[in-house]
Amino acid sequence: MARADSLGAAPDTGDAPDATTQVLVRAATRALEAVGGYAAGIYLRSPTTGLLLLAVFTGLPLQLFRPWWRMQVNRPYPVAEAYRSGQAVLLPDAESAMSRFPQLMAGLPFTFASLYEPVTAGTERFGVLVVLREATPGIPVGTADRERLRRAAEQLAADLTALAAAGGRVLWEGDPMGVPAPPPEAGAEGARKAADRLAQAVLSLDREGRIGYVNTAAEALLGVDGPHLRGRLLWEALPWLGHPAYEDHFRAGFMSGEPVHFPARRGRHPPGQWLSVDLYPAADGVTLTLGTSVKPAYAPASRIRQDPDTGAHTHAHARADTDTDADTDVDMDVDMDVDVDGYADLDVSADEASALYRPVALAIALTEAVTARQVSAVVTEELLPAFGGRQLAIYLLDERHLYLAWETGFPQGFLNRFDGVSLDVRLPGVETLTTGRPMFFESMQHLAAAYPGIPLDADVGARAFLPLIASGRPVGSCILGFDSPRGFSPEERTVLTALAGLIAQALARARRYDSEVALARGLQSALLPHRLPVREHVDTVGRYLPGTQGMEVGGDWYDVVETGAGLLALVIGDVQGHGVAAAATMGQLRSAVRAFALSGSTPEQVVSGTNQLLIDLDPGQFASCCYMLLDPASGSVMAARAGHPQPLLRHPDGRTEVLDLAGGVVLGIDPEASYPVTELRLTTGSILALYTDGLVEKPGLDIDVGVERLRTALEAARPSPLTETADRLISEAGNTADRPDDIALLLASRTGGDP
């Protein structure tokens, strides 16, 4: 497929584009016109599972959006949300975007609207269609625009389906392709003459950053004739404006529509003159002016160090912290040149500086990670790509030993030899924690020289060892690995050290969370029935799965109670919330239901009494419940329901239906609530299925869709053994990595008795 060139250059779509490229270009153009946007792009699935790649982009300079070329589908960004949910995400203004997707606005804090429409065909998910346009504060996206965007996505999905059927490519690899706008025009002759009279340098740009007009003053200032500039991207014609430090200013100008002013340094030879840059955007382009005098408000902060004793200014240097022995220090001096005006200039590559945007997303994402595993996964997804790393290991401190908590990219089993290492051992992963100093090795040879005899996983590469310290307390250490030798600039060292602190805080918080989860899990395990009673004429099977997001352990429960009258009570319930509080409330409700059932209460009395108990306890929670009293001999059932999903009934012939039981409000809300009883009959060979909503609810899907899926699965299942039926019904949910809620399932099958 077509790929974008390096920073500052746009790819040429006219060089024999393939069928997939043509389809994507047409779709982006249609979407742009359909909803009146100024930029559009299309994300497609990549060969890497869970990774979307920006395939095409038009309307704005592609290189300004490099940090968003790759998108993990599990990240809290609107593109990922639209892909995961299959639902459009429509953000009419900055306020709506900030409330739902703060990570997006942290990187793009400008006033704009963005629309995201999933590209799907049946169960096939191709990607997401994105359109940027001017914000409409307080005014939601209209129905007509929603429909037009949806039709554009449907047409793209149909085209990609046809391509796939013909053997074409529908996965994207490599960098995105920029779709060029028509060549910019020079403007009217009168306007040109008027601009040429100005002493200030003026350039006219189109919405993709191509130069259309250059006045005489700009030619003189830049020392380049207008014909050599016109039609070229600004950052190609004037590479010094392509420094990543200026990208945010250009993003602000092109996206927000507001004037932007900033200083820029024009190269280093001759002496690196500072210029004032002003951007004046409009719907049809941007006017750029350059001035030779940098106003005080523009002046960048000096990065020259001042000796506190002499007041003398010195160059800034940075050394790699590896070992205290002088002969093992890795000299990583990085000089900053100082011009005659007192400004410092650091040589940082464009890719390196651009990568520093990604840690912003990491810092925000860490605030949402809850478990130690989630923290480690976020670091893997955000930190490694930001710095070009391939290996990551995280060790956590426990009783003066470091234990391996997470690893990726290292040879299998290599790190096992370091698992449980004492803090007395001389290893870089240990010493970075005990000294509190990050350690950077630009090559494996430097690492071997600093630690003679240390086992190495590779002969070529570089390593960074970061101490994980939170609020002065040691948490562990983090190892970043790189496949090739490389230096670490002062900016990278500063960012990595700061991020190590954030990672440490997130891990410390996660360990406290994990302790609470362990307590809640232990509590719930003790409260759920360890075995169900065995009765003649009836088989019962229960299943429970904790959630994999948030607090994991919730308040779902099931129970089977043998009453004194020879009847069997089937109970399932769901306490709102997760964690220790929910598990504790669940235990109280389960005990209450058992007590009422053993006393011979009717179903209505059991549910009403439990409702009153929850109100009296006042835990600030509510619960749903379904209580069914079964006579195993006759198959008669009396059921009462409190806001719980309707049970399923599979008849002996395989026909499966969703029952329609009368019911009342959830428990814990209304002390006067009533819970009517429904009577039914369970014939021999029938299966009754009671479940909690975690089994049928999925983000972005109506619960009725989930209930129908469960009904179909029960209808298709073999009626016996009942354990296999239960495993089949819960298997799909059990294989889901991101399960926000816990799940309880109770099956009862009548095997004999009266027909």
C-alpha cells in the first residue's frame, strides 16, 4: 500500500495507487463533503491484533498528527471507542470531547468538532471513518449530518467488502497516506501587489500547509525566490519550521481557527536567527507572517545553566548514570549551542522529539489503570512505542527482594534467573532502586563493562533502568530495552525519570487495589455456595465469573436452598457496585433470603422481607433478585422478581423462550414495593436458566440482543449433562478479556417426577 514519506513530505497519490487506496481516497473525500468538514481520515485494522492504523488523511498537514497514526483499540480515545462499540461517536465541541475523552484533548487542546463513524459490514469491522470540522458549542450534531456520515461509512464498508471478496487488501500496513488538495492559487493580481508593498514577510498557505503565495519581503527575508516555494509544503520549503517543538502551534492554528503567535529559530548556520511567526487561519487557508524582531512575550526560556556561585553562564551537559566507578561511566554528553542572543539550541531529531508527545497519553492513561497488570499493559502500549523500545520488564519490591511482575520482548525464560533477587546483589535493576538514580546504557558493551559477568539477552542494543519510587517509598524497578545502540537525550532522560515516578505511583495504588480485590474475592468465595444440594428429580448447576475491569469482584450471587416443606428455592441476585462493600452486602442478602426460605415464607414474603432488610441496613446500594420456589415432584414453580432480568425456559423439545414474570422494583428503593408471584410448570426434561446481567450486557449493544444470543445458545445446547450446558453458556463471556461486570448463572433441570 502507499505509505507516507518522512516528516515534512507528503506522499504522492498519483503514482499508480492500488484499488484499496483509491477506495479510501474516495471515501475520505465523500465524507468531507457530506458533513462540511475541513479534514477527514480513515483508520483500518492492521495485521497486529488490537491495533488500528491511520490509512489516509486529507485536509490538514499529515505530519502534525503523527502521535495519532497508531491507535490501540482498548485505549480511551474516540476512534477506539467507535471501533469497539460499533456506534458513532459525535463530539460537537471541546467541552463534550473533554468530558468523554480527556486524553484526546490533552494532546489536542483546541476548539474543534470531531465525528467518528465505525466502518462495519455485518460482523466484519474494518475500521473507523473520522471527520474534523468547526465546533458548534452546545449544539449537537444534527440528524442529517449523522445520516450522511453513516451512509458514507456504509458505502466504504461495501467497497471494502467487495475488495476483500476479490482478494484485495483491507488491512493497512505502514504509515498513512496524505491526500493532497488541488494546487493552491496565487490569488488576485491586486491583492498580490498590495502584499508586495508590505515590509513584513507574508506567505499564503492552503489548508494542508502548501505555499500558494509569497510576497517580495518574504523572498528577501528567506533568500528564496517565490517560484521555488509555491506549491511546496511549508515544512519542505522551510525545514526549520518543521521542528516538532513548533507542531503544537501549527496544530492550534489549523484546528482552532484562532490566530497563533510563536517564536521560531531559523536554522543554526548562519547564526540561527529568531523570527516571530504569526498564523491567521480561515476556512480557505492560512496567512503566515514572519518578523525579524522577537517580542518579549515570544521569547523562549533560556536553557543556559547559571553557576550559583559565580553567576557565569555555562553550556548544559548530561551524563549517563550507570555506575559510580569512573571507568564504567558512559559519556553521553549532549551540547547545546548558545547564540549571540542568549538562546540555547538542542539538537534533537524530529522523530525523537515527536515521540515525546506519547508520554502525555501514558501519564493520563496511568490514572485510569487500576490493577498492576493494567498499569504494566499501559506502559507497554504507550511507553515502548514512544521511545522505540522493544523490551520491557517491571520488578516489584517485596520483603527486600525484587520479583518479576511483567515482561515483554525478552527471550522466554531469560529473566527468570533474576526473579526474587535480593537487594544485596549488584545488578543494574537492583542498584537503580537502591540508589534512586536512573541508569542509561547506550550499548550492550557499556552494560557488560559496567557489570562484568552479567548475563545478557542480546549482543546488540541499549538499556535503560529506571527506579520506581512513589512518595519516597521504593516500589520496584523498570527495564526498557532497545534492539539497537542509541543515545538518550536530556529531554528523554527527564521524561523517562518523571514517567518512572508516575508508574511507581500507579503501581503502588494498584497493589493497594489488588489487596482489596483479594479481600473481596476471599469474602465472596466464602459467601457463595461451595456445593449445591442434590435432590431427586432435579439437577442444579451454578457458575460464577468475576469481571476483568474495575474492581473485578462484584455482588452477584446464586443459591439453592432446601426448605423445610420439601421444596427447593432457586435464587439469583445482583448487588449494585463492586468490591468489598458489594460482596459484604451480597452476603447479608444471601443470608436473609436463606433465613426467609427456611422459615417457610412465600416467594412474595421472601422478596419483600429482603427488600425491607436492605432499606434498614441502608448501605447506599440496591440489588436485583429473582426467587423461584420449585416442587421437584410436581414441577410447579412460584416465582417473584425484583428488577432482575427475565429467566429463560428450555422445553423438552428444544424450544426456548424468555419468560414473562411479573415483578417489582429493585431491592433497597421503596419500602412499600410489592412483588407479585407468577406460577408456571417445569415439565420433565425442561431447563430453567437464571442469570445476572453481566452475561447478556455488552458495551454499545442493547441488552435484548444479549438475551437473544443467550436464548439461542441455550436452545442449541445439548440438554445433558447440565454441567456442559452451563459451561457452553458462559464460555463466550469467559473468553472476553475486557469484561466490565461479574457474572452468575444458575441452571435447574427437572429430570423426573410427575409428567
